[in-house]
Amino acid sequence: MQIAITFITDPMNNLCPLCKTSYPSDVNFCTKDGAKLISIPDNSATEPINTELNNPFGNPNIKNPFEKETQHNPFDRNSHVGQPYTKASIGNRIAAILIDSLIFIAVSIPAAIVLAFAFFTAFGNNEALTATLFVIGVLLSLLPLAFLLLKDGFRNGQSPGKKSMKLIVIDLETNMPCTKQQSCIRNAIILLLGIVPIIGNLIEPIMIFATDDGRRLGDRAAKTMVIDKPDNYN
């Protein structure tokens, strides 16, 4: 006497409306994208499925947590991609430079005072105090240097002076605000040119006035440009 043994498998009756992956009937959500599965009758394999009605993310009022957000770019030139930006106001740039220079001087004062004390104590017999003051002065001098290099990479690509004058440094390749790395590059050029007496300090200002886009050597090295802040940008 022969006994027939039949194995009953669970049919794949649930379907993901997004990735079209089939699941057993006891699975309610897709393991790939988290969408709620829809039940498919056994006799509807050949019938088209309206995924729009069953797609929980088809509703514009429901946010898809699995969809990457795109960052709004207020500097997007849209149909004008490839065209140069308008040159920023020279007067505003000069005013911004003056404001940033005053901040640089203010940040430099503590270091100057400590180094001055270290100089005067050097004529005495207290070598330990002189060394301590010198080290503190050097550390404090790093603050104005960091400000000078990173100032254009602050939030929204604006140094305090540029923010006051409604100017922004943008990356010409991404149309986004200048990064701290780009700020270091564009401002390090000023420091390097400053090593050359007189002429080195005149090159960058001349570039701002003489070029059509107002981009100095630092901007060309960092691929940046100073522009007026867009009206739709906070």
C-alpha cells in the first residue's frame, strides 16, 4: 500500500507596489523599501495591478522615508547654467574687507599683548615665565590666523564682513556656498603673495578691479567667486 505525501507551500500572494517583489501571505511589509504589501487574488495573476492606488507614497502629503532628500540650491542658475555670475559690487567688497580686517585685529590683540609681556620678561632672570608667555602668545596667534583662512567658509559661505554687506562666496562647480577647504585655499594665496614686498600685496586687489568677474588668484585656485546674495536666500 503506497501513501502519497503532499507538501503544501504558502503561495506568494502579497506584492510590493514599489519594487514588485512577491511575498508570502503572512508578510505585510516589504523588507526592501518598507512599503505596505498588497494582496493579489490567485486568479488575478494576469490582471494589471494599479500600484498608484495602493502606493502609500503616491500621496504627495505622505513623505517617503526611503527617498533621499535633495538639498535646495538657492544659487541654481537654471537656464543660465554655464553663464558667469554678475560681478559683485566693488564698494561692498571693500567694506566687507574692512570689517573682516577689524575683526582680525581685535582677535590678534590678546596674542600681541602676551607676546609683548614675553619680550619684556626676556630681559629678566625668569626664563620659565618668558617661555610660558611665549607659548601662550603663539597659541593665541593661531586664532586670528584661523579666522583669516576659514572666514569665508562659515555658514552660507559668508565671513562676518560679507554677511554684513550681503555678499556670498560660492563654489562655481556646485553653485553652493564656499566650503572651509576652499576658504583656506583662496585666503592662503593672499598670505603667500604677501611674502613678496609691496607688489605681492597689490596683485589680489588689482585682480578684483581689473577682471570682469572680480575673481582674484585665490578664487581661481579655489574655483570660487564672490557674488551678491540672492534675494530668495536667507
